[in-house]
Amino acid sequence: MTPGYRLVDGPPSIDEYLILRTESGLTPPSREQATAGLNGSWAAVHVRHDESGDAVGMGRVLGDGGWYFHVIDMAVLPGHQRKGLGDAVLTALLERIRRDAPPGAYVNLLGDPPGRRLYERHGFAETAPHSIGMALRLG
């Protein structure tokens, strides 16, 4: 971990989560969605800035514990980017899957352009044209 930061097991608080999503450019959920979502994590970590005490980065995994794992909520505040924090978060999440999931787990994510190089460094590869990401937003 980069000096001046520490990796914390578990998600940030709801307020910190909402700030991290909004300020890092991710779609902000409602407070109700954030509360339910954080409680539904299979794994989560966040990064704290030692000087301010603020949560400045995070990542989570949704999963069934056996076969499927989906990396989500990868975010680092703009003022703290390019310091290896996203790498540390993703490394911790993947190590958790390797440690706690049965061999052969399928790990996926939806990679927005800013994070694609990070994901590729960790072994993720595009699945198209074999498969493509699809979404449905309800409500």
C-alpha cells in the first residue's frame, strides 16, 4: 500500500460510499439502494487516507461464493488517483476470491475506459464477441 494510506477490510460508510461514487464519476445510487447494496457484498475493501481519515477508494465483489464473482464499485477519488490505490483494492479483492472460493471461479466486471488498463494488468480480458455485457435498468 502506498505510504499515507491504509487498506481496510469491509465497505466504507453509506455516506462515504455515496461520496466516492459521485466524486469518482460513477452513477450515484439512492441511499436506500446503497444501504441494501453494501449489505449484500460478498467482499469489500476501502482505502483510508491517513492524514484526513477520509475514505478515498473502494471496491466490492458480489458473488455466490462458489462459481460467479462480479467486481463492482471500483472507485478512487480524483485527488488520490495514480498512487496505486485502485491496484491495491483490486489485488485485495482478487486475493480474497482466490483464498475463499473453490478453484475455477469465474470473475467478471464491466470495465469503463478509465479502469481498463488496471483490469488488464490483473489478467482481465474482453469477452466480445463471444459474449457481451448487457444491462436492464428497472424503474
